[in-house]
Amino acid sequence: MDAIILQILNGLDKGSAYALIALGLTLIFGTLGVVNFAHGALFMIGAFCAVTLQRILNISFETIDPTRTDFLGNPMKVKTTYVETWFGPEVGASIIDWAVPLAILFSIPIMIGIGFIMERGLIKHFYKRPHADQILVTFGLAIVLQEVIKFFYGANPIPTGAPDVFKGSFDFGMLLGFEANAIIYPYWRLVYFAFAAVIIGAVFSFLQFTTFGMVVRAGMADRETVGLLGINIDKRFTIMFGIAAAVAGLAGVMYAPINSPNYHMGMDFLVLSFVVVVVGGMGSLPGAVLAGFLLGILESFASMNEIKSIIPGIDQIIIYLVAIIILLTRPRGLMGRKGVMED
Amino acid sequence: MSNSNLTRRGLMKTSALAGAGLALPTIFTASSASAFTNEPTGGTVTLGFNVPQSGPYADEGADELRAYQLAVEHLNGGGDGGMMNTFSSKVLQGGGILGKKVEFVTGDTQTKSDAARASAKSMIEKDGAIMITGGSSSGVAVAVQGLCQEAGVIFMAGLTHSNDTTGKDKKANGFRHFFNAYMSAAALAPVLQKLYGSERKAYHLTADYTWGWTQEESIAAATEAMGWETVNKVRTPLAATDFSSYIAPVLNSGADVLVLNHYGGNMVNSLTNAVQFGLREKQVNGKNFEIVVPLYSRLMARGAGENVKGIHGSTNWHWSLQDDASKAFVKSFGEKYGFPPSQAAHTVYCQTLLYADAVMRAGSFNPCAVVEALEGFEFDGLGNGKTLYRADDHQCFKDVLVVRGKENPTSEFDLLEVVEVTPAAQVTYPADHPMFAGGALGNCNPGA
Amino acid sequence: MLGLNKKDLSLLLIVAFLALCAPFILNPFPSDSSLAQFNAGYPDLMQRFVIFGIFAIGFNILFGLTGYLSFGHAAFLGVGSYSAVWMFKLLSMNVVPAIVLSVIVAGLFSVVIGFVSLRRSGIYFSILTLAFAQMSFNLAYSVLTPITNGETGLQLTLDDPRILGASRTESGGIPVTNFFGLDMRDTYEMVVGPWAFQFNNGYYLCAILMLISFYLAIRIFRSPFGMMLRAIKSNNTRMTYTGLNARPYTLAAFVISGMYAGLAGGLLASMDPLAGAERMQWTASGEVVLMTILGGAGTLIGPVLGAGFIKYFENIFSKINDGVLHTWFGFMPDGLEDLVVTLVHPFVGKGWHLTLGLVFMLVVIFLPGGLVEGGQRIGRLFRRKKSGDEAKKSTQSTPAE
Amino acid sequence: MGILEVKNVNKRFGGLQALGDVNLSVAENSVHAIIGPNGAGKSTLLNVLIGKLIPDTGSVMFNGQSVLGRKPFEINQMGISRVFQTPEIFGDLTVLENMMIPIFAKRDGVFRMHAFENSENEKEIVEQAEHMLESLNMADARHDHSASMSRGNKRRLEIGMCLAQSPRLLLLDEPTAGMARADTNNTIDLLKQIKDERDITIAIIEHDMHVVFSLAERITVLAQGTPLVEDTPENIKGHPKVREAYLGEHA
């Protein structure tokens, strides 16, 4: 029982990341009709926003400590950060400690800006081009973005810790009457799940309850008609692209403490997030979220020893297997509309 | 820096059949004149440095390349000579190899056996490389080693830790300086016993491919021999990025030690996840829960950040070693690049020197002569104490380091501290050890 | 001739000429010049050009004609390679049975995967094929290691049984793949002044098979079957209401392209007897998609150009290191030389991916029809110039206005 | 007994009765029009006839065989051809190729693997297609891309493609929708010509009364999913019920 609860928690957590990426991907696809292979790269850039802020906060000046020596035997240079000198050691240290949450604020304008530039500078010219061209150009962009990151940050993962408050884990077992340590779960992963829920809720209510959202939804359903009403859909769609980029970026920022960011993390998620989107049904936002959580949970269950001992290697293929089964039983994924991306 | 521009052309065997119909005026064939593949004829000799330059191990590859450049500089008489001064064999004098200036070509393995072989082939066929070296994973090492055997050039493996490289996939033309999974286990086990006692229950998480399996097998065997119980061995997909679903059940399994048979990105993530789950603060069976990472790499430890603190593992070499050879290497590397070298850098530097030395002692570039010179070669002064290149399997036997993540690092490079230097005798195994069975060296192949 | 019209025949002849003279054409720079780094005329790369050309030609029969975008074609390449290596291990080092088996096995695989995946269209089809290929890759890397040798890749060993042939040669090595006694690895080198041209048996076998594949592809493109496939891409509704069942047509195209992939896989293994699981990864499937689109989907020659282009980048650009750069720009004054090297450095060697990404973007943005369109534009430019010249002549002959 | 017999067909979509007790008999070699106001169920009926929708009850027989549950290509092979509201042709192919495909389909059936014959060498097929194009006055455009033609010509081509298979029943779904007057008249003339020259049954669903009364021999009026009356055009014109339900809007 406790093992099952644990895997459900894991599934929700994995599902949060899948759902957030798939949500942004679907927003872009649904509004602009563009298949964006660079979406994983946006997620990666988000994570590197956290890395960058951490680096900025850690900018420091060097003083020479003659009592110690470095690896070559020269006097050691000791670094002190400017933040610590400006705000005092304690406040300074806690600002650095909170780099990741602070990066949320830092990343939103950056991601929206990147989204705007991408849409206006590149994607806009590809609305009327075949999907294959869109895939090629955004894939090219994804490679360029990740190579640029690699050039500046290297190929190795960069540790980006959560604030100390969120280190350690929460004991659910005690809460539910199990033994101590039966069900423990890291605080930061719980934060991630809550954060994802908030973002997903915010996107949905934005689309549901604002006039802007209504127009966009109408545009997703029938772009031409809305255009005929004299509403400038293009501008709104640009904004939507910015929002989608921000969603991907935020997913990345918050993911940084879970796994150290590296330059190819976007590609690692890309294929998976496409599977999630398609399983959810092209163009369906609730479908993307549902599929994200569904696949996350199934993946977690498949990695249980009990299940692996029955079907060896099931955890390697579960996502693809489920995708095949769903697509064969439900032609347009869980909640896809007819005629979207079927030719 | 004026190396490479490789121009001479290598030959594989020549067949009179091919191209026979194409008669052009000025033909002469430089065919069977050479006695072996890519025999250097001019004033230079070309080495092929085949390292990952893209993909997850690109930084390790970059560090290997730095070390190679340093080695070439030293071989050609530049710089301060580095470990050439401490090396027990004194035939290398900085005048190139057999009087020929050393040049090199580089290539990208992409950490894929296919791409690595393509890259190595282009070095052999196009650039006339006489020796291929490098790599940062066992799959690539085994694949390229096989190629070099067939093509008739020498392969000096880079970072490869799987037992198979000098076990079932060993080749006459291939040599490994790096240590292997068995040696990691043999070095670690006594230290673990001393630290954690002999009544422990271990839970293995293992990357689901050949290297992971050989390491799991080695560690499990070594720890079981000293009384530990292996509770479970769980395979994790190579592509996994989030290990939470594999880590979550560990605490309830009754195990009190977690062994992470992961390397690279897998290791960084699984260790980070394990620490996130608070495993290290827990008590199981009345003992503190411990995590072990059998194969440590400083470059990768950096990716895991503070999570490595206090975690034990083994490594081939570390820059903080205080013997003369290590100090000399760290000094010349550090002065050139501004930071200390990694174990990957160290091993490839040694391999380059060892190859050059073998050629000098053999007096020939002929691979078979080089093989003969390296087989059973005993040396010292390359940073791991007295070392033997065993003739039976072309594996180096030398001291192995057991290290621990440092609690208070003074710099971003100062992440590990050496806990114990396990002497070579303790990690030596018979050549017919079952974990290494199933392959044969075969005969050396000079190609041509 | 050969059942081709004049235009197609001349295209085939041009391709045949280029393929047979590749050792000359790809080696334009004397081997002691600093530009020799750009020479691609060595056996391994030439083999890769034509083998991946075959792969892309086959992929184009599916994607270019029917519009079905498969994201899992690398799986067929992979199983082709594995079957060929197993054939070398068990039967004989002759490449013919290996290649035949790899085509058959890839064909069977594609029947199964195609039958299931073609129940859906559009992106749903793409994801189904991707899922099958990723499953094959993941399993080949781990659980199926007894068959695939996992991470290391399937290689020949000294104790392979090899029923028709020796396990090891007299000198104790692993025998070499051959075509009825003609060793695939053998290379004849012709030295002309500072040039050295390499003629490799394996390359010519691949090139001939590529020409046959190319010829068959032309025939398919021009056949009623090809027309039906184009009709499916153009308007599937009309297709069915004309009394035609699209499914067998698409399945046939899928299987044909799967067999092409199998042939490519078998050839890869015949040239270099190793089969790695990475050959089946989604990035490998993506690569053939990129080759086809980059060259020009739906055109005959486009995929071959695209394949050559990407393989050239992968093998040539990745080998340019700072040392090479310094020899190139050595003629410049020192400060300028360093500056130029610093500027070029990020785009070559370990940065070859960056250049490739940029090239993808530039080609798609400016040449929507791929490299073929680029060629057509240049051709048109010449023609216009010519006709411009003629027009000028004619105006010159008449008195100026 | 007509060539097409629809009996007691009912179809509901959720709470909406799209078709209620439809009975219809189309006599062989006649031109039968089905008219009705918007939402009368014309399109639903058409979709039932071509097998796209399966009715909840009832039967649809063509030439004595049921069409229900068959795939569109099977229904086509039975001898029913369909013309769509917006012309469905192979836009990427040339006009000649467009015409060749139905002829191939007629000759070879649903599938044939003729991968290594040159389509241009299939003389018999090419001749038939060119002959057909000549009779449509489109021979000059044979190497043009069909997507670049005018809507009227596309419609002409589409009808020609259907006729190339010599169907027994030709179903037309608002064949002149969205056309200019001149194109509409051309289409009417073409259909009249077909009616005169061939043994063919034509069923036509149409909005445009001009077209209906120029062509039809019998007319069925649908309203709210049920046939209101069925009669000759003359009688329909003066029928009070029809005036009330349908023509009233236009009067």
C-alpha cells in the first residue's frame, strides 16, 4: 500500500513536468498551428535562467589569503560575493540560497521576450508552410539554442539547489498512520507539484474567464471566422506564444533543483512531451494535462520491482506502449478534435 | 600550437581488382611497400584522438583533449616535460617519437559506437593515424578497439571501466590503463567494511547496460564476500532522467546501503534524487543509511554539487595525490589551463606517453612490435605507483584510490578527498577470473 | 531506355557518373594542401554517403510520395544491421546472404509496424512509428542484450561458429567481409602528383546498389503505383471515393521504404561489421527526415543530396580543431589570426552541431524546396543570364533607341 | 423497384432526430433531386447513402445489395460515384493524371501493385483519359496542375472523373454551390448532356431551384428529416405543402 502511494506521488510529480511542457506545446500548436520542436529548448533555457541567476548572485571579488594555498601551491584566492558584502553575510547568503525561487521572477520577462522574438522573427513566417518545414526549422533552432548554452555553460550538469528550507522530505506515513519513513517525499517535489497545479490552473482560468482568453479559444476553434470579426488574432497569438514560452520556462526553473540542468535536457524531454501531447489529442489543453499525469503515473508504476519482475524491461517502454494502445483505441488521442493534424 | 594538417594518406590492403579499368597516365601505387597500416614515412607521425565532443560527456572529452595536447607538446620537447621527467622509462627525450614529430587529428565519438567508429575510420583511412586513443564510455571503447584490431592499428583506451574491455571483448591491439569495475569493488569493499561494518544490507540501482551490469556484479560479489547481504538489484533505463520512482521504494526495502551503479548524467541525477529523498538522514536497522557511488569522477561530482559530501567511491587518480609524478602532471596541466586535470585527462596523458615509450623501446611503429613492448611492461612514475601492463589481457594493474566527497571544499575543483590508496596487489585478479572470461586477445594485427 | 524517359535517364546517368567517379570528385584538394581537410574521398565516408543515400531514397518513397511522415525508420535500419551481423557470425562472411537477410527482416518488421501504424494518419501516425522505434531501441539497449549485445553493439568475435567459413583467419584474426572473395575492405590507391585517390571495393558495391535503388525509385515514381501514392497525398477523400483502398498502397510504400532502410542497414554492417543500438534511436530516425527535407522531399535526387550534406558535416566539420584553423589562417598577422580563429572556433570541431543547426534553419527559411530548389534557382539564374545575353545581343543588333 | 431503395431509415444524433422514417426510391436512368430547407437532413441522408453514416434503423439497397457498413471504396466499386460540394480532385496532379486514376481504379480494382510499369506507357489508359478530357473540352489543359484551374473547370473535371468509371448512379451534392452563373449554366449543360448520352441514374441534392428544375425528372422534398412529398417538378412547383415549407421562403 505504502509503495503504491509513493508511486502515485512520483507519478504526480513526473506528470507535473510532462503536463507543463505539453501544455505549452499544445498552446502553441492550438493557437498558431505550429509544431514547435524548439519547445524542449525553452524548458532548458528556463532551467538555465535559474543557473544564470545563481551565477549572477554569486559574482564575487577575490582577495588573497596568504595562509592557504591552491592546487599549484600559490597563495589561495578567496572569493566573496558582492551580494554578501552589500546585504551583510546573513541576508546575502539567504538571497543566494533563494536563487531558484527568485529566478521565477527573473525568468518570466526573459522567457516572454524570447517567445516574442521567436514568434515575430521566425515562426510567423512558417504559419502557411507545411508542418515538415516547421519541424525542420524549429529543430534547427533547438540545436542552435542548446549549442549556445553548451558554449557558455559547458556540457556537464550544473548543480542548482533549492533553498535550505525545502531540503529534506516530508513524512506522509505518519500522517496516514503508517510507520515512520514508510512514505516520505521531498519537500521540493511537493512544491513542484503545487506549482504546476497553480500554473495549469492559471492558464485555464486565463483562457476561460478573460475576454482575451475567449478570443484565443475562439481562434483556436476557427481562426478564419474570428479574423473576419475584425479582431487582430495575430497579435494575441504572439502574446500566447510568449505565455507558452513562459510556461515552459517556469517548468524549467522549478525543475532545476530536482535534477541538475544540462544543455541537452530539452532534447531529453522533447520526444516525451510530443508523445504526451499526441496521446492527449492534438490541440486539446485538458487532454495534454490529463495525458501528462496519466503517463507520469504509469511510468512510475512500471518502475516498481514487482511489475518489472513480471515483465522485464517494462519501465523502458511503458510510455511508448501506452501511447500505441491509446492511439489504436482512440484514434485522436484522449481528447483530440477531428481533422487536426490528421493529414 | 601548430599541429595536425594531416596529409599523408593511409593505406589498407591493396587489391589489383578494384579500379583496374581506370587507367590514367601517371599512375604509381604506393601499395604493398609498407609493412603495416599507416607506416609513417615522412618526418611526422600522426595520432588520432577520438573523444566525445558533443553529447553528455563533452566536457570529459574536452579535458581529455587538453591532456592529449599537453602530452604531444611534451613529446615534441615543449613545455616542462610533465610526467616524462618522473616516468621510470627514460627513452622519451622530447624529440618526438623515433625522431618523428608528433602530430594529431581529433574527432567526435558522440558517445555512440557507430559515430566513434566512423570517426576512427576517417582517422585511419584519411589522415593516416597510426594509433587511436580516447573515449569516455565502455561501449565506445569496445567498439573502437574492435575496429583498430581489424584495421591493424594500436588502440589505447581512454576512460572505460567495464570489465569487458579487457575481459570478454579484449583485443591484441588494445590496451587499457584505466581501472575496471572489479578493481573498484576490490578496493572499495574493505573500506566499506571498516566504515560501515560487515552486517549491511545493500540495494543496487544499476544502469541497464553492459557496464552497469559488470559493476553491479563486481560490487555485489565483493561486498557479499565480506558478509553484506544484497537485498535487491534494480535496473534503471539509460534514458531515465528522474530516478524518484526507483529511489522511493529503497527505504522500505529493509536495505541500509544504496549502491548507485551509475555514471555520468545518470549518476548525477540518481545521487541528487537519493539525497533529495533524505535517505542520508535516515536510520534503518539501527544504522545510518549510507550511499555508495563505486565509480567517481570529479567532473561528474561537480554536477551533483553538495550531494556528494561524505559519499564514498573509487577513482583511478586524483589531482590531490602528493607523489612526484602526480605533482608534476598537475603543475604542467594547471599552468597551461588554469585548473587541475581530471582522472580522464590523467589516464589519456599516460596512455599517450606509454604508447610513445613503447614505440621507442621497440624501435618501430609496427603494431606488433608495440604490443610486444607493452605486454608485461612494468613502470613507475605515472602517478599510480608501480604499474604492470599485464600481457594476458592488456590491463594495467596499479593502485586504486578510494575517495570521499569532501565536507568543506575550498574550491570548485576540491570536491573529493582520498581516503585510502589501495595497493595494486589487492586489486589484482587472475587473468582467467570468471568475470573476465569468454574472450581472447587473438594475435596482434599489423594490417597491410 | 530502361523504361525511363529522356530526362530521367539523363538524371540517372549523371548520378551514375558522380557515384562512380566519387573518389576523384570528393578529393579535389591535393593531400598536402591545407584544404585537404575538406576532402571527403576516403572509403568510410564515401560508403556512408551512398548508404545513407539509399536510406533517404527509400524514406522519400514513403514521405515524399504519400506524405506519411515516419519518425521511426531507423528501427528498420537497425534490424537490418543486426540481421547482417548475425549472418556474418553464423553463416559466412559473404555479404550477399547478409544483405538479402537484412532486407527480408526489415521488410517483415515494416509489415508489422506499418500495418498497425497506418491505421492512423498525420501526426498520430508519426507518433506511432516513433513509439515503435523507441521501444526497439530501448529494448535493444537493455533487455535484448543477448541478441543485440546492448550498449557495445553486436560485433564479430574470434569464436563465432560461421558454418560456411572459418571462425578465424590463419593469422588468428577475424575474417573480413567479402563479395565472393572480393574483400570489402580492400582499397586500390592511385597517386597522381600530390593527389591520392582511393578506390574501395566496398564503396563500389554500395554505389552499384545505390544506383539500382535509385533506378527502382525512379521507376516507382513514374509508375501508376507512384501516381496512386501521390494521389493519396493530394486528396485521400477522392482516392477512396474513386474506389481505391489507400491502406494497401500506403502499406506497400511503407514496406518498400522499410526494405530500403534494411538494405542500408545491411550495407552498413557489411562495410563495418558492427551493429549498435543507437542506429535505432529517434535521433537517427530524425536524421533521415532531415536529410529528405533538407535535400527536397518528393524530388528524386534531393534525399541523396541531403544525406551527403549531413554526413559531410558530421564527419568533416567535427574534425576541424584549433590546430587546423591555425594552419588555415596562418598567413594572417598574429593578432588577426587569433581573432579569426576565436571567431570560427565555436562553429567547427565540437561546435559542428551549431553549424548544422544554423544551416537547417537557413535552408528551410530561404529554400523551401530544399537543396534541389537551390540548384534549380542557380540553374534558372544561369538560364536567365544566357537568355539575357541573347536578348542583349538582339537589342544590340538593332539600333539603340 | 428503383435502383436505389431507401427504406425506413432513422438516424438520431443525441436528442436530434436527423432522419425520421425516410423512404425513397430512385428509378433507374432517371434524374432524381432531393431538396429541402437548411437542416432538413439532406447531408445526413447523403452520408447514409455513401456509407459514411450508418442509420439507426432501416436499409439502403443499391441494385439489390445493401450499402450499409461498406467502406466508401467498396460502395464506389458497386457502381456509385460521388461529386462533392467543393470539388474534390487531386490538386497536386496534372489534369491527365487526375483522369487516369479513376480509369485505373475501374480496370484494376481497389489495389494493384503496378510499381514498375511506366504510367505513360499504359497506352490504353492514357487514350481513354484523353478521350474523356476531349469530351469535356479540357484536352488542351491536360498537362496543367489541376489545382490551378477555375472552380467551374474543377467541377467539370470531377464529374468527368466520376463518369470515367461508367457508374450506374451518380450522386451530386450541391454541384453548383458557390459558382458564378456562367459556370452554373455550363455545369447544367454538362449534366444534361450526360443524361442524354448515357444510361445513368443521377441523384442530386441541391439548393439552387434553377438547377433542380432544369434537370430533375422527380423531386423529393425533405423537411425536418422526413420526406414531405415526392413528385414531378411540375407538380412540386404548385404543391401547397412545399410552398409552405420551403419555397415560401423564396416566394
